[in-house]
Amino acid sequence: LEHGLFMDKLEGRIRNHDREIEKMCNHHFQGFVDSITELLKVRGEAQKLKCQVTETNQKLQNDGKELLTSMDELRQCRLQQRNIATTTDKLTHCLPVLEMYSKLQEQMRAKRYYPALRTLEQLEESCLPQAGSYRFCTIMAENIPRLRTHIRDVSMSDLKDFLESIRKHSDKIGETAMKQAQVQIARDNAVTSQQRSASGRRIRKEMCLGTKVDRNGSNPFSEKDSGILDVEDEEENEIPGAQDLVDFSPVYRCLHIYTVLGARDTFENYYRKQRRKQARLVLQPHSNMVRPLTAFSHAFFFVVEDHILHTTQGLVNRAYVEELWELALSKTIAALRTHSVCLQILDQDNYSPIPVASPEEYQRIACQFPFQDPELDKIPFPKKLPFSEFVPKVYSQLKEFIYACLKYSEDLHLSSTEIDDMIRKSTNLLLTRTLSHCLQYAIKKKNVGLAELVQIIINTTHLEQSCHYLEEFISNITNVPPDTINATKLYGTSTFKDARHAAEEEIYTNLNQKIDQFLQLADYDWTAAQGGAQASDYLSDLIAFLCSTFAVFTHLPGKVAQTACMSACKHLSTSLLQLLLEADVRQVSMGALQQFNVDVKECERFARAGPVPGFQGDTLLLAFIDLRQLLDLFTQWDWSTYLADYGRPTCKYLRVNPHTALALLEKMKDTSRKNNMFAQFRKNERDKQKLIDTVVKQLRNLIATNQA
């Protein structure tokens, strides 16, 4: 009931509201219609306005395009103007850098390094900092240290070339400098003598006439009568100095460059060090003592240093030059002491025994050199002394030197003992330095023959035997007994022994070299089917050479001749074995071994004949024992004995090394049969190769067993 009542009231309320709404709408309807009507009118006007605005905008856009184009062109133009101004400003700073660098490159190409160094300094300190941080500036800045190093190295290279040039031409230019100095001295002497002569004439004239002074107080004699030479005429032939002989610009340039680089001390030390080395080289006698000691290079050396002293500030000083002078003085004195006496005698010697045709000649030589040989005395004239002219001449020079030492000591107020000691020490210096060096030069010089070496050994032997006569000679002239306590002994014996040993070693070396030359002529057919019945031609010639050579050794001490002969035979044996085992020899046939065996037998025949007396029995044959046992093993094919007895002291093939045997056996394999179809069907060949393979395996097992 209540719900129905509520619904009735609600509906009544709704109807009331609807009536109020309808009233309100009726009240405002006309206004709404008027508003809609006006709005429709506005829409038409808005459409017209829109068309006008669109048309106006189109016109504005069309008119603004040209303006925008002009404005864009104006903006671009102003941007370009700004860039041009900036570029001009930058170029103003960069152009000096580029011009300076171009100038630097031109100076470098023209090798004007000192101006280039100054340009580098200006470029680095002023131009590059003003230019800015451009890439090319960075590259230039990075390149500056390299350019400085290059300039320093090139200037140093020029200096080295300068030093090398003056070293090479020091003799020639020094000779010119000395001649010029001689001419200058002669001119100075002429000037001095003319001045003295003119002065004397003037004095005599004044003494006779009296010195008259004219009214003005002047001397009546003009300058023409004063005796002074017209120097201007002389200056036309002025003698050139060191700067005219040598271009010193590399020294000055290098000095300036190192000064700019802040390394002047380094340059000064280097220059002085190199010149000291050159001084020692110039003053050092040549090793073979052939080059005579000349003053030309010494003179030129000091001409250069004196010029450097006076034209540079501090590069060299007076103390440095005086130090070099003292060095030159000491070296020259030492060289003169070393190079007196002996080289000329050696060069003039014919290295032949002295022929003596009469007793008078024999007596003349006996007066020069104390020589006694009873066996030689029994031989009638003409005969030959065993030594050459070198021996008596050197002995005479030694006596003259001793006399000169005695003469030198006369005014020294020394006692007899002191004089004796001084003479002996000086003679020892002559023996151990001068004579020893001369003998070594004679032994080591090129193209010295075996005959000359043999004669040198004979000569030094006789000189060694004469040393006690020199001892007696010194004692006789000084009146001091040779057995006095603390008396100095002469070293002549050891000097001549050393020279003799050197000559002996040279003989052994020369003999081996000659053998090698003959062996180079060997031309074996290593694949020959059968060997010859005669020795090879090269070996026959070698044996003939050895026979003639050892015939010259008759005057040598027995031990020397025997040692030379044994050394030659051992070298020949070793060389023949090396020839057989050379890597180039890939295959050796039995026929080749037979020919090789014939050649070794020829060597053994030579050894058995005794080319040099003094060997006991078959001692010389032992030099070929290794070859003999190796060849016997192969030619007799006695492998069973070798393998069975190996290592026993009584082994028949004791001297055969299994490695050597294996190497030679490998060469005997027929490597061509693998490619030869018919050879494989020959039973003898197959059996032979199988046998070789079997022996090779056994040798390898033997070697492996011994190594284990």
C-alpha cells in the first residue's frame, strides 16, 4: 500500500516537472531559433573569410619565396665572408711556417746544414706556436727532432769523411807542406841576409861620410836605401797555408752545428778522440815493417792541428797539441829504434849458401862471423858455407851496435859494470824487438818459398850458436867478466829459437798447402768398373814434388826434417781419406777403390824409400796405416774377421773406425739397380748387394752395441 502511494506521488511529481520544463522551453524557443539562424549566417561569412585568408596566404607565400631566397643567399654570402676572413687570418699565420719549411727543405737539399739548423730553431720557437694546432704543424713539429738528428749525423759523416781524407792523403799533402815550409825558411833566410848586408853597407857609409840631417831634420837616406825588401812583389808568390791545402769547412760546420744543438762538448771529445786515434795510426809502424817511417804524415798532422787551434775557439788547445806532440815524439823515437839495421839486410839477402872460391874469401867471412866447421874445412875450394849473407851482416851490425852503445856511454861517467849492464840491456832490446820482428816479417811475408824458410832455419841456428861469442865480445870491451853476479844475460838464444820454430811451423803449413793444391787436381772415376795398374798423374806429381822438397832439407837439423816429412805424410793420408768420404762422392765402385789402393801403395812406396834420413824401420809408414787397413778390409772383403775381432788389441783392422767403414760401405750400394730392370735379374749383382746390405746391418748393430 505504501509502495503504491509512493509511486503515485512520484508520478505526480514527474508530471509537475515535465510541465515546468515545457514552459521553460516554450519561453526560450524563439531565442534558440534566432541563435541558430544567426549561426547559419555566420557560417557563410566564415566560409568567405576562410577563402579570403587562404587567398591572402597564397599571395603572401608567393611573394615571400623570393624574399627567403634572397635572405638565404645573403646568409650564405655573409658566412663565406666570415670564412674568408678567418682563412685569411689563419693563412697569415701559416704562410710563414710553410715558407720557412720550404726554405728549410731547400737548405737541406743544398746541404747547407748550419743555416738549416738556424731555420729549424726559428720555425720551432716562433712560427709553429703562432700557426696553431693544425695537423701539418703537428707533423712538422714531430719531424723537427728527426731533422736535427739527420743534420747532426750528416755533419758527423762529413767530418768522418774529412778525417779519412786527410788520413789517406797525409803523406802527399804533408810532403807539400814541408816543401812549402822549406821554401818559406829559405825566403826568411834570404830576407835576413839582405837586411844584414844592407845594414852593414849603411853603417860603413855613415862611418865614412857621417850621418847628415837635412834642414827639415829628416834622414837623407830614403826607404829604398834602407835594405828592406819589396814585400808586395814577394806576396804574389805567397806560399799557401793549411787552409789552401785542405778544406776545413766540414770541421767548422760540424762544430757550429753541435754548438747550436748544445752538444759542443760531445763534438770536442769525439774530435780529439778520433785525432788521437789517427795520431797513433800515423805514428804506428806498419805490422810487416815494409812501409818506411816518413815525417810527411807527421808534419801534416800537426799542420792541421795548428790550423784548428788558431781558427776555432776551444776545439783544441795548446795542452792537447803538446800532448800529441809528446806522443809523436815518443812513437817516432821508438820506431826509429825498432826499424834500424835489419830490414835492408833481409831484403837484400838471396837466401842461398855463401859460395867461397878461395881461402882469402873464407878468411874474410870468418873475420865477420865466428864460424867453425872441421868437416867443411876438409872440403877443397870452391865450396859453400851453409848460411847466407844475412848471418855475417847481422852479426857485424850487432857488433857495430855494441860499439855505438859503448861510444854513447863514454861521457855518462858510468862504472864498467853499469856500462856493461846498459850495453847488454840495449842489445837485448835490439834482439827481442828489432831483429825478432824482422825475422818474423821474413817468415810471414807472402810468397815465401820452402827454400827460403829452410835457409832462415839454418841462419838462425848459426846465429844462435854465435850468441856466446857476443857475450865474450861485450865482456872484452867493458872489462867485466860474463860470470859477474847480477850480470844481464843476452836473449839472443831465445830470439833465434823462436824465429826458428816459427819458420819450422811455416814449413809445415806450406807443405800442407802444397799437398792440398795437388789434391785439388785429383779426378777419380768413382764408378769405374776396374782400376788402373799405375798411380794417378796428380799423385805421381805430388810424390815427385815431395822428393825434390825433402832433398833441400839436407842441411836442416834431423828432427826438423823428420817432423816436416811425418807431418806431410799424415796430412796426405788424412786428406786422401777425406777425399774418399766426401759427401759429393755418392757412389764408389770396387774398381775405383782398386785405383785408390794403387795410389795409396805409391804413397807407401815413397814413405818406405826414406825421403828423410833418421826414421827407424817403417815408422813413416804408420802415417798411412789407417788408410791401409781400411782399403785392405774392402779389397779383401774380410768382414768376418773385422766383425769377429773388433775391440781386441790384436785385431787385424784395429785402426778401422766402424763409422768410417759404414760410410764407405753405404757408398758401395748400387743405387741404380732399382731403376734397372735387367740388373735385378743378374744373380751375381743381387747376391753382391744382399751381402753389402747384410754387412751394413751388422756394422750398425756393432755401432749401436758400442754406443750403448
